[in-house]
Amino acid sequence: MKSAPNPTFAQDVRRSFADQGALRLIGAELVLVEPGHCRIRVPYAETITQHHGFFHGGVVGMAADVAGGLAAMTLCEAGMEVLSVEYKINFLAPGRGVAIVAAGHVVRSGRTLLVTRMEVDAIDAAGHGTCCAVGQQTIMAVPRERMGR
Amino acid sequence: MKSAPNPTFAQDVRRSFADQGALRLIGAELVLVEPGHCRIRVPYAETITQHHGFFHGGVVGMAADVAGGLAAMTLCEAGMEVLSVEYKINFLAPGRGVAIVAAGHVVRSGRTLLVTRMEVDAIDAAGHGTCCAVGQQTIMAVPRERMGR
Amino acid sequence: MKSAPNPTFAQDVRRSFADQGALRLIGAELVLVEPGHCRIRVPYAETITQHHGFFHGGVVGMAADVAGGLAAMTLCEAGMEVLSVEYKINFLAPGRGVAIVAAGHVVRSGRTLLVTRMEVDAIDAAGHGTCCAVGQQTIMAVPRERMGR
Amino acid sequence: MKSAPNPTFAQDVRRSFADQGALRLIGAELVLVEPGHCRIRVPYAETITQHHGFFHGGVVGMAADVAGGLAAMTLCEAGMEVLSVEYKINFLAPGRGVAIVAAGHVVRSGRTLLVTRMEVDAIDAAGHGTCCAVGQQTIMAVPRERMGR
């Protein structure tokens, strides 16, 4: 496990997660926060499907993007927030099941730019996961007071 | 303007759009359907923001992905649906304003694989747009009866 | 046309191009340098083909990456060099013909991060071009003295 | 280890590798071929550097693209060849050292479309590797007789 330079990283990540309206909208839950890693769970709901009743690709992408960004945030200095510079996602299988779980992992941790990889699993009723998407992402760390300007 | 092999492409695209629960959830509207092109508008709502009150990157990504996919669908044969194989998005500026408009354009139209480019504009109160994201996407055309299996 | 903050941008881009051994290896020529835009031409040679005698995808990707990076460099301050943070490329058609021409265009010009889009045309014997690849790229501007460390 | 449907996959991959002029040009060697996995080594040479004497990003990208494509080919039916549909690469560190080694791994193996992930390590004089790039790629399997048309 990498070490986190910010001693309150877990609280800060949880607060950032809680502040995002769009995550409440899709019903996302933050299920793991560790230095360099983050996992988000989105239970099935009809409101987040595409036309065949599977998880919408946009929701899969959103979960992956957020999981990667928050994984990056765990390794940032205190007082920093994270911006997605870009991400890319490949869909491997339909997002079918009772939930999806998106995991983000930091593969490069620079002071300004971080790179993450993401995997999204579709979880069936028996709790078995099948990887339905993989992604790669660039994150920029920005001082909180400079965000949103 | 390219020609569409499916005479009912516009209806088919509109029905596909209407069937996607996740698009209702974010309040998306389909504002343009032409052969090779599609445009989606998402009005501002607190429910689709990130923690600074801007449009959530995941919503920007979802709008771009859908705009590209439906642009591709306009050039498919009748009876075909579209699957996102992958997409990539770069964020250029915060999604700030009264709405975002995501436009998808087909740049390669094969029988099975199509490639699109996307641009997302953030629209301010005066109606002026600023490009806040650009994307690139691979789409697979799949016979409707084979979808969701 | 955007304006370039560095008055010697064209010379600096040409020198950066000339210094790259790998570009000589593939026979690349710099055919356009304008603020925000750059174009590179690679004449056909057997040494840069794949197994069907077309331009190798890796060479197409390299030309696109370099064209985007140098387009970004035209808009950097004096004394800055450019690093590819990441790029993504979609192949639209075989790279078949007497040359390929890769064009890079800046779509976001920040002080540290720039975003470009690239198109690669395959040129036939009659001089007609067919787009064979499109790309998207993130570039970081770095002070020359900090490069290579 | 996955099982390969083509009993002569290793020979076929080696022949495909040997047929690519561009790979000889950069001095690439095929160092591992296993079902679902492939590894390519490129020894240092001045001819494949950028302007600071490191491995050129375009060469890193080419090695990654080829490693992913050949990894995909190991899982294709006999008589199939592989085309890169698209790839994306993030650069994590300068490509500095005596060689780079690009590894490709299949993460989705469909009959027509395969998805791979790639890692490129820069190897120092002591044989120690540092990951300098990660990538993600879509590959299409195409019957040999339809290639190059």
C-alpha cells in the first residue's frame, strides 16, 4: 500500500464524494477508500438503465471516472482537489446484474498529474462479479481555493 | 450531408433515446438528428452537478457518449442498434452555465464499426457556447434481435 | 489564427523536430508550422510498413503524436518544451499510398496543459488524401531546463 | 493461462512480427508469446530517441500497439489476422535506459473484437524495470484473405 501524504485523506475523499449531486442521483455508494485505491458501488435502478434494462454506459463511465478521481485524491497533499483531465473507457460486456462496482487505482502519482486505471465489475445476484469495463484516466491536482474558477 | 440507408432513422433514433432511463434521469433532450449528426441538450439542475455547482464530468461524458452513439445510429441499416465499444473524452473547461449541448459526428461509417467525434459546449445565460469537452468514440452496429444477450 | 506568445515559435518547433532521431528514421518532414497548427509528411518507404505493405499503424500513431505535440509547442511561451501526457488514436482506413500527412490542431491552450486533435491523411499518387486516422492528445508544457530529468 | 484456439498461434504471431518492416526499423525483438500475452523488447539506439536522448514516445507507442495486437492474435482462430481499431496510451515517466519492454495482455477476447491492456517498462543497465507507459487498445480479428483490401 502506498502512503498518503494527507493524514485526513479518507475524510476529505468522503466529503468530496458526498458533495457531488450527480452521485446521489445515480445512487452511488463509496465502499472503499485506501491510499491509491477507491471503490464505488452503484445498485441497480431502472432510472440508470439503457433501453435493454442494463446499466447505462454513461453511468458505468461516470462511476469509473469518479472512482479513478477519488483514488487519485487519496494520494494528494492536504488542501488539494482533483480534476479529470481526460479518461478513456472500453466496454467489455453488458452491465447486467444487481450492482456495478467501479475500482480506481493510481498508477502514477505526480504532484500535479496523476494517472489511474479503472475496472468496473457487474455483480450478479449471487455476488459474482464480471468485468464489464476498463479505463484509463489523467487527473490534475488543484489547490481547493483555485477550483471552480 | 451523408445519406442515411435507413429511411426511418430519425424515428428509430428518437425511440432509442426515449427508451433510456438514464437520459430521463439527467433531463437530456434530443435537439438534432441528421444523417451522421446528433445533438443532445442537458439543462442545468442541481442534481447533476459536482461539488462546485458545475455540470458533473460524468454527465458531460454521458451526454457525449450518447450523442456519438446516436449520430452513428443515423447511418446504420434499418433494424440495427448501436453499442459503445469505447470512448475517450478530454475536458477543456468547467461545464458552467444554463445547459450543456453535446454534438456527435460520424467520421467513419463502416457496416459493423463506426467512429465518431464529439464536442460538448457549455451554454451561458446569453446563449453563448464554450467548448468544454471533446471526445472520440468507437461504435458497433448490432442487429436489434442480438442486443442484450 | 491564434497568436503565438513566443516570437521564435517557428524556429523553435523546427529545431525540436530536427533533434528527434526517431523522426529522421521514419523520414518525416515538417511541412507546416502555424500558431496552433502543425503538419508532418512521411513519404512511403518499405521500412515503415506493416505486413501488407501499408504504412505501419505505429508510424501513423507516431506522426500524429508528433504533429499534435508540435502544434501545441507553437502556442507555448518561449523556453518551453512539450511532453505528451497521453494520446488516443482511432484508425479509420489502411494507410495506403505515396505518403501520409499528419495534422495537429490545438483545441485548448492552457499555460501548463494543452489539448490537441489530430488527423492523418493517406495521400494517393494523384495527390488525393483520405483520412486514415483521427486522434486526441494531452500535452504538458515544461521549461526546457527541467526536461529530461 | 487462457487456451488458444489456434494450435499454431506462436508461429503465426512470429511470422506476423517478422513481416513488419517498421519493427525491424526500430530493432524490436519478440521475447514472449503465450496465449493472451505478448512481450516485445526494443534495445536502445540513437535512431529511436527524441531530443533528450530518451526513447521516443512514438516508439514507445508503437511497441505498445504491436504488443497488444500480437497478444490479441494469440487468441484468434487460425487464419485470422489482427487490425488495431484504436489505442490510447498514457506516459508515466521518460523512456530512459538500455531497452524498453512492451507487454500486451488480452482483457476481452471476442470473436471479432478483442480488448487489450499494455504496459511498457524502461529497463536500466542493472536490468531493473520502471513502468513508463500504460495503454488500452481495441483489436479487430479479420480473415487473412480480407486483409489489405
